[in-house]
Amino acid sequence: MKQIVVISGKGGTGKTILTASFAVLANNKIMVDCDVDAADLHLLLHPHIRERHEFRSGKTARLDKKICNRCGKCIVLCRFGAISDDLTIDPISCEGCGLCSHVCPSGAITMEENIAGEWFISDTKYGPFIHAKLGIAEENSGKLVAKIRQVSKDMAEKGRFDYVIVDGPPGIGCPVIASLSGVDCALVVTEPTLSGLHDARRVIEVCAYFKVPVKMVINKYDLNIDISKEIEAYSQSANIEVAGKIRFDSSIPKTLVKGITAVEGASEAVIREIKDIWKKISI
Ligand code: SF4
Ligand code: SF4
């Protein structure tokens, strides 16, 4: 079983368009959307949710006014100002540190787990799909990514799947690190701009730190041939294979509008380029 994660130094590079196309091209695979802060792979894979699970993370203080003796200790000691003078806890301000529950002499404060989001196991016409939704203003997306990565790995091993294909989060933060754990290949998608190259370099450094093998794709390479050549030169110097280049083509946004993958509706030339990339990363 091979685990492939598609990532990018920043959002909007075409990472999800490519991942969705792999859903069509790969046989016997599980698709995973680890971009939990801005999940959108479902818009192209059209899942039917089979299982829905709560994601619990972090804690919030709850105060039982019936038990409270109104000593005011918790109000004074909460450094986040989360407890008002009338002993109401503001769940947004509460950082879940637990100090108030420790100092309360009457045991009136308990710490309760937050429901920070949901994760799903779904069916699609391309096979199983594991995805998640983080609650509004919730943190710990790295923990949620780690959870769905583990679920997909277990499911792939049990069901003898050949591939786990992951749409990773953009950037270099905690969710990206969680999405890289144990993968066989990170496919870094970049665009031919100086900031694109800079961001790609940063995420490649993260991959190198965790010893994850990297391949690159230059999306819309023909928008700036000079910078595309610069990216290729950088890849060569860093010993990174460019698995392929995808042209700028107006047929791609049209597939997005229709809610279909690029390999199901883009121009022949684009489809050929994406198929070549899949051939290079699937072996
Ligand atoms: S858990 Fe911490 S942040 Fe939340 S109310 Fe208690 S002391 Fe304040
Ligand atoms: S520390 Fe406990 S008893 Fe004192 S005011 Fe706060 S909740 Fe009430």
C-alpha cells in the first residue's frame, strides 16, 4: 500500500484539482481530504456519507452555580478574563487551562471536552472517501488530520487497498506535518511565480526534515516560462523529480463549475499531462 499526499506551499495552486483527478485514475484506493480548515475535495467527489463521527478536542470550563459558594477565587485567577462577575463562563474566552477547576473550593467547576468538528467515511463513485469538517473558530486541525490519516491507513491495510491518496493542507503548519507522517511520496504543487517558488521551497524543507520523498508539479507552467525553468533548475539542484507540468487551460475552471474532475472534462492536452503525472507518482 502506497500513501501519497498532495501538498502546496500555499492555497490555490491547483492541488485539489490534481488530487481529484487521481481519484479517477487510481485503482483500488482510498481518497482522503486532510485540508480540514478549507475542505473542498467533496465538491468534486460528491460523497454519500456512510459514517459520521464527532471530533472532540480541547476542554471548556463549566460552572454549576447551585454548588458555588461565590468566593470569587475563579474570577480573580482566570487570566483570560473568561469568568464574569455574575459567574458566567464565556466559552470563547475560556482557553481550557483548568486552573479554575483546581482552585474552586466547592468543586463547582468541571472541565468538559469540546466537540471541535466531525469526520466522515463516505462512498463515492471512485471508492471510499474519508474527510472532515472542523467547527468554526476551532483549533487543533493537526489533531483532526492525524485522526483521519490513522483511520484511512487502518482501513487501507484491512481492505488491502493499493493507495491512500491525500489532499493535504497548504502551508507548513501543524496540519501539514500531521499529513506527512508515514507517507511514501509528497507531491508538491506549485505555480510559476516567485512567491510560488519560495513557498514550495519552504514546504520541501519541511518534507526533507521529516525524510519524506518529494516530487514536484508545476501548474500553469506556461504563464511564466522563465520562472518555470527556475523551478526546474531548483528541483534539479535539490535532486527532486518534476513529475510533470500542467498548462494554463480555460477548460479546467469549466470542469470546476460543472463539479467534475479535470480528467473527466478538461482538454485532451490537460488530461494527457495529468495522466503522465499519475504514471510517474504511482510506481
Ligand atoms: S479553564 Fe482556565 S481559561 Fe477557562 S475559565 Fe477556567 S481559568 Fe479561565
Ligand atoms: S471558585 Fe468555585 S466556589 Fe468560588 S466563585 Fe468560583 S465557582 Fe464559585
